[in-house]
Amino acid sequence: MSGSLLLASSMILVLVIALPALFHLTRYIGAKSDNVRKNEPYEGGVRLTHKDAFDVFNVKFFIVGIIFLIFDVEVLFIFPWALNLRELGFFGIAEMVVFVGLLVGGLIYVYKSRILRWI
């Protein structure tokens, strides 16, 4: 048996034995919490209770997520532009000025329409 195969099989054996043993050991060594409030589900700033599925939910959580996604995905377009800036020349700079202008316009619209205002 080669040395690489022996090393890989021993590492796999250690992982197969050690990881479950460590996870099982944390059950006995770790801190225990019997606090009812601490064990409640908590998701995204909203305390979940056992209510009807058709209960009213604040839409602002989804709006903030969508706005974040829009401005986050737009950064993905700026990165390849920065890598190819020399080949694009002045035309590439002009396109990016228009693109960033549209982004700033969208950000001003979001700010002026007070979409992100919580109160």
C-alpha cells in the first residue's frame, strides 16, 4: 500500500470515528439550557409564535431583502468591468458612469420614498 493511500485512509478513519464521538461528547460536556424563552424559535427579528399560517406578516422584511439583492447583484457587474477596463477604453467608462448613475438614482428613489423607514 502506498504512503498516500495509507495517509488518506487513516484520515478518513479518524474523521469517521472522531467526529461522531465529539458530537456525542458535547451533549454531556456542554452547557444545558432549560430556559423556555431561550428555546423558542426566533427568525429574522420576528418572534415566532404558534399562530395561523395566514396571519399578517410585515412586508418590509421582504422589501429590504429584495433591495439588498438588487444592489448586491449589481456589484457583480462592476467587478468584470474593472478587470477589462483597459480593453474597454472610454466607452467602458461612459457605460459605467451611466450604470452607476442608474444605481444612484434607484438609491435616491428608495431613500425618498422612505421604503426603509421602520416607524
